[in-house]
Amino acid sequence: MNPHATEPTADAAATYLTALQERLTADGCTVTVPQWNDRRVVTGCRADRKVRWFGTKAELFVFAAAVPEIDADTLGEFTTWAMHYAKSLRGGIPGARNAALVLPALVSPRVRPEAAQWAAQDARILDTTLISRPLTVETAPEAVRTTMYRGRVMWGGMFTGHVLEKAALYFP
């Protein structure tokens, strides 16, 4: 066995991140690649303002990193990191017709059931103007499976359709 060879499943996660970066760029996001726990994170950011949102600017932040296995603790840690990182990047005055929406995603060939359940439970809120919908992306050999909360939230509910539309585009 070659100790320097990569697992085919790890390659699938890396390939998924490359394709995600291309989808973010194609949709007009500003893409960067910061580090989290010595891991490369594909980060996309875009801002939209629509009449139906009464002129409110919605900033969408996407964070995705590949890990060997996704468990609930790692997903929770990554979600917290992504929310605070997004908070440091956002423009404008929080709450003054500005909302920030975060899609923190971990990509792996192995997703523990409790991690997928945690992602599907509910959105997470920080400071009432920062809402995240964590995702797990399982890059299994037979198919890619994405899990996230798809329901409405009390704060920022008018952005639900927009966030779900973008999540479907970025995480097919």
C-alpha cells in the first residue's frame, strides 16, 4: 500500500469543493479560501437587495470544508466558527436593514447520523441578525447526500426562499 496515496472518498470531497467553488463564482459570489483548524475552507459571499424584502440587504455567506468524518461536535464547532467569521466580514450596520445568512457546510465521505440530525433540526441564530443553516454533504460513492434545515425561522423568515434557492444551487 502506498502511504502517500489519497483515499478515493477523500478525493470525492475535494472534487466536490472544487465544483462548489466554481458554482459560487458562476453565481457572482466573491470567493476566498481561509483556513479553519488547518483545513482549506471554500468561502463565498454575495449581497442581494429586493423590493419584496422592503429594501433590506441580505448578505449570504457560504463556508465549506472537507473533513474525514462529520460528527455533531465538529459540525457545531464549524458552524460557530463560520457565524463569527461571517460577523467579522459583514458590511453595513447589523439590524439596520441588513441581514446576514450563513450556510456552513462540512463535506465528507462519512456523516454520522447525529450530525445529519443536528443539521436538519433548526437554523441557528446569532445576535438576531445572523442566521445559519448548517449542512452536511456526504460524498458517498453511490450518490451525494445533503442534509440541512429547510423550514422557516422566526427571525429572517422572509429570506427563507432565497436561502433555500441558493443552497439548492450551491449544494445540489
